[in-house]
Amino acid sequence: TKNTARGLSPMKWHYDMCAVLKDKWIFSQMSESYGLSTPHTFGFINNGSLISNELYGYESLLERDYDVMFKPVDGACGIGIFHLRGVGGKLIVKGKEISIDELKKMTSSGRYIIQQFINNQHEGMSRLYPDACNTLRITVAREGSGTRVLGRMCMLGAHGTDCSNWHFGGVSVNLKEDGTLDKYGYCKIDKKVTAHPDTGVKFEGYKIPYFDEAIALAKRATECFYGFCSIGWDVAITADGPTLIEGNDDWGIVAHQMVEDRGWRENWEQSHGKMNI
């Protein structure tokens, strides 16, 4: 209720910018406006109604080949996401052909974005696990007029999943300052491992491609999204370089502590102030 219409200074507004990150549609539009590298977003579905400058309706997905992800606008932990390919006038989800009516039913309740699927993952990331878009979580804090990287980890798919999320059986590995993986990976299924459970690739010393560029992208994005003390960026590594998947205000301090095998109180307080516990 506090606004300029009541004669109050804008400096006294209390507003929360978390929706800018939590709403994937808003995030995609802002990222593109900043010129940040992100997957292209084709449109937005609001309870079955498709809104797009490129797609005039669901049927247009049949007119040329598409490789896209449908993501709940306010989703988290990979829940509700599905991969759709349009091939030769057919729609394929999880290896099975579906009809336009089935797709409409799948998206009739809720809000989704239709976003480009990253199908050009860098060979160095695919070697770790080829069946998912493996990502980096780079958590960056704002400090004065600059930024500081709080932590880095690599999130890998595993056990046949096409999602790199730890909650779906993926593996998380600490990423050291030189861009190489640490010795151990952590997984809900396999607990603590030194190599990927499916590909057998050993973690320790494995070099992540475009690491410096990924760090630079995460820092620049933090500066662009100015209303946050810290953001955990999910970054994919393509053959052409890093690209932002999403930013997280609730970025998982527990996960960083798990993969680093240490407490983060001092690291947190350096950027966020003293904990009141």
C-alpha cells in the first residue's frame, strides 16, 4: 500500500525481487533483454492458452522440427519439466508419439514456458554423462561494488534420468577454483562416489570446459539482477560456450556444504552478515 500515489518517496518502497528469478518467463525475458546467453524462449502457456510471437497455437509445433523443454513457470527441482521433440509432423515425449490434444491436456492446468532444448552440450560435459544437460551451480554474492564467488559445483544426471538434479538421482561434485572437479561426488542413491556411477569417469582433476567464461557470465548476471545479495546460477556448457539456465535466490547452502565437506558459516557471513542463531 505504500506508493507514490500516496505521496511517499519511492525510496521507502518495500519490494521483493524474488519473482524475477522464480518466474521463468520473466527471467527469460529479462535475460534476453540484458544480452545474457540463455536458451531461446518460444512462448508462454497460461492454463492452456498459448501466448507467443512465434507460435500461433499448439498446431504450429507440427509445422517444423522443434526440440524444446516445457517448464512450469514457477517450478523447482526439475519437477514437472518435460522434453518434447517435433519431428516430421509428429510430437515425441519420452520416446512416445503424442497428439496435440494430449499435449494440451498435459499443459491445461498451470503455466509453462516453451524453451529451446540444449542439444549441443560440450563434449567434455557429455563425456561425464550423455543423457542429460549437465550444469554448473555457480553461487555469486554481491560485495560492495563488486562480486565474489561463494561456491561452485557440477550437477550431473545419472541412472537414466534426463535431469541433472540431485533430487532425481543426479550426482553433485564440488568444482575447485582451477575449474577441475574434486575427488568425491554425492548422490541420493550411491551416496559418496569417486567416479560417475554410469559412465565410470573419475571426478578428481577432470577439467570443465569454458570454466572461466562460465564464472564471468555468472558474475555479470549477478550485476544485472541487482536486487539480490546472492544468486545461485545454473549454467550449461555448450559447444559454443556457457549459457544461463536459471538463477536461484534459494540456491542450496546445504548442497554446497555437502560437496565441499565443510561448514559455510564464515563464508556466508563474509557476504551476508552475522547469523542470528
